[in-house]
Amino acid sequence: MYDKIKNEETISADQKIIQVINQYKEFTEYFAVDVPWNLPLCLDCRLNCPGFEACEQEPIKWMHKINLKINKQKKPKKLFTPYTQRACEIYINNELEESFLMNHGMGSNVAPLLARAAFLKKRISLDWIEVFPKLSLWRLGRSLGISKSHLKFHRHAVGGDESREIILEALSEKKLAFVYDQDIKIMISNNHAFEAFVCAMTGFLKFFKQTEERPEGFPKKEAWIEFPKLEINWEKV
């Protein structure tokens, strides 16, 4: 595990990341990241735009359908914004067992990270998958019987380190991953490192076909988030 890769006077942190990844490229099946690297389809569209209220493109029609369903159940009624949101975010925030509050792909918090990921993708020629650590951790933890409080508060400044330690202990007891002691210490003290590990675990589960498929009717052109199945078959891992 590499902790806090930083810029130096003559070399960027991005170049360091590329060098590290290239060392393991031969042995890598998936490259898992927790940010998008493609713009929402609405921003990349070159068709004559009638406005998304009248758009007949498959992803926008799907968003309208889900949004109508949401507005029947919740108040105040809201309209989606396809130039900041993606179908996968709407699905994750509204169609699963919990509301996970995933940020918009072009929201103010994520947009700069999207730009960086798009730059790195040009240089890292692997099979990229996008992961939402909050959701992946929830599914992993519930499958292992970890309490909801630890799964929900692993990011907290107070008590987050304790939650991360308990989660890592549960994974170790199940012998699902071998992690060096020094890396465990890094993940307990640094949530970014911990969530990078969650991304890696999601890629591991995808390799064994233990992540969710796109739901029926989900737009084919839209990005998808990889996350564990609700019932993980650990015997196949």
C-alpha cells in the first residue's frame, strides 16, 4: 500500500501513480477507482438538443421514468439534471435497500476528480471499474455481520478509526484478504487508504462474479458502478 503520494519539484503525483500501476500491470485484472472518468452523457451529446424535458434519448427517458416514481413517494418533488447526474447515481440513491447519497458525477465535489481520472485513464491502459466505497462497504459489512453503526461511521473523525479497525478484523477473521500489519495501521489511521482497499475488494469480488449486474432496462450507454451482491456467495471467492 502506498500512502500519500505527493507532487515533487520535478514530478507530479499523477506520474508517480502511473509508475506504481505500471509495476503491477502484468498481474492486474481490474483497475478500481472511486470517481467517474466520463462526462454525463448529456454533456457529451452532439445531437440537436430539444431540452431534456423533451429528449427522446434512452438514458434521459429512463431518468424521467425513475424520477416520476420517486416524486410519487417523496416531497418536495424534484427534477433531475442530466448534465450533472448519471443514471447510476439516480439508481443507487433511490433503488437499493438504503439511500446512499452518492454525489453527482459533475457536482462541485466530484468534477475536479473526474478531470483528473480522465487524464489518468489516457495513460493507464487497464480495464477500469468505478466503485462507490460507501455502498461496497455496506454490502461487504452486512454480508459479514458487521454492525450498521460501524459501516455508517467509518469516515467520522471521532470513532472512525475504531470502526475501520473492527471492519478490517472481520475481514481478516474470514481470511478474505492478507494484509501486512503496516498496511492495516495505515488504513486504520487514513480513511482514504481504507476506501482504496474497499475498491480493491470490490474488484476482487467482480473477478469472482459476486458484484451486481445492471438491472433490466438500465440504459446500455450509461456508466455503471460495481458493487457487491446483496447476498455474497463467499464459497465462490
